[in-house]
Amino acid sequence: MKIRVLGSYGSRLPGFITSCLMLNDNLLLDVGTVTSSLSLAEQDAVTDVLLSHAHLDHMDGLAFLVDNVLTLQRQPLRVWAPAPVLQTLRDHLFNDKVWPDFTRLPTAEAPALLFRALVEGESAEIAGLKIDWARTCHQVYTAGYCLSDREGSVLFSGTPRARSRSGHSGGDVPISRRRLSSPRFPIGCGNAPMPVVT
Ligand SMILES: [Zn+2]
């Protein structure tokens, strides 16, 4: 699995990019300020986006990514997340007020964006990777992911344990890479929100 860290910060400054990892050149794990990091051709090569949660520093790049590739696309950009995360995007971003509803543009029959809800307790196959997930502890609905291929697995909690006074992490992307037989995530506030690898 090829992993490219495009950004890992909770805000933006020159040289500091919000959370986004690129896997195997076609899958984005969270979508921070990706359009500042990738060429247009690289953006067009992205087929799938996997979102941990809908805080701005984890999804602000999606609005501009879909707009950039709209006229280049041969197929819609698929966005995968638990249903509550996708609903937040529908309600507060792609609502034809803050930003156009690209799940219905350029046409409802052939949109630029497809939302795909992950089912709790079920694995998914996304961009050639096996995806397992569980809810992790954060202020909003957040998923931690285990992404696997033949070489091994990567755990991504979506939120680090430490929090600022504002309640948001604002810190580095938490990621752990090692071989593992089965992922376990602590669930619910009050426990450690970082993933546990066994
Ligand atoms: Zn957050």
C-alpha cells in the first residue's frame, strides 16, 4: 500500500495542510486542503474518498476537488463514510447554499459526486482495499478505519487523543501501520479514543 501524507494539521498556514492521506494514487483518506497539494491530473485520478468525520479540517478540500474535476470526470467521485457523516455534508455543505449540490450536478442522472454510506459491522471494498471501521470518540460522529491489502494494514482513528481547549484536536493525523490480525477500536467517550492494535 502506497501512502502519501498530503496534510496532517488542524488548520492552515503556509506549509501546514489540513488532514489528507493519499493511498495508491486513487483513494483519499480524509480530504483536507488537497487541491493545494495535487496537480489537476492527480486530482482527476482520485476515484474514491473515505471520510472519518465532517469537521472542516477533514473535508474542506472536497468542495474544490469535485469542482476542479467536474469537466474532466469519466465517472463520479465516490465519497464513503458512515451515514451520519454523509448527512452532515448534505445538510451543511452541498446544500445549494454554501456550495452546489454536486450529488445532483451536472445532472441528477449523472452526478459528479456519489455518497456511499458504510454499513456498521460490515467490511467494504474500496479502491482495491478492504475497509473495516468502527465509531471512535470525538465531538461529532467519527469513524476509525482499518485499511488492508496483501502487504498489511493501516489504522486511522480520525482523531488523536489529545484535545485543545476548544475541544477539537487540531493536531497531527493519528496513524498506525503494522501487521495485525483484527482491528479493535475503543468505542464511546470516556475511553481512550485512539485505536488499539493487537
Ligand atoms: Zn474533528
